[in-house]
Amino acid sequence: MGRREEEREISKIIFDTDVLIWYFRGDSKAMDYIANIPFEERCVSSLCIMELVQGCLSKEELKNVKGFIKNNICHIAHPDEAISEKAIILLEKHASSDGLRTVDAVIAATAITIDANLVTGNIKHFKNISSLKVNKFNP
């Protein structure tokens, strides 16, 4: 009788926009950090992509962002009702006290909902969200 191998549960790492901005600026730490995360664990929120697209100053930059996402990110998480409801709760608790903004709340709610670790260099807005697993990125 053959031995059945158990499937390893894939953990997810969701990148905050700041980490990807450092990547596009050519920061070697950001490039190495992303490269060292297995492809199947890499995730971004669609709001992160929107922020990157909004920051593009040319068609070439937009092409680079789209190419990067296509070739380097396995999962794109889109806000649904559960994520949106969680984001509202996070804003109610943390907007005034911690400076949490709408997009950051949605990204944090996404990470919590899909059980992913959030990688960010911007710890201050997320530090008091107890249900959020955060990995600090230092550029």
C-alpha cells in the first residue's frame, strides 16, 4: 500500500504597497525579500495594485507594474463583503487612535480574512490590530 503524502498548507504573505514601491525604486532589500518568499505564498490586495497604478507617471511604469504583478504575484485578493465589514470595524477602532486610513484598513482586513501575514514597513498604523499578523520590512 502506498504512502499518501499530506499536502502542506500554503501560508500567504500579503505585501503592503510600501514594500512594492521600494521594490520599484530598486531597493535591494525589497527585491531580496520578495524573491525569498515562495511564489505560491505571494499575495497583494487589488487596492495595492490600484495604488501602484495611480502612482505611475508613464505608460512604461504602468507596463512595469502590470508585468511585475503578472510574473511575481500568485494571488490577488479582492475585497468582498466580509473584508469590507472587517475594514469598517478596523477603522472604527483605529482611525483616530492610530491613524489607520481606508486603504490600509482594507489591506489589513484582507490579511486577517485570508489568514495571511502582512509585510509592511509602515508598522505604526497596524501595530494595535491584535488579530493581524505583521512582518516588519526595513528598507
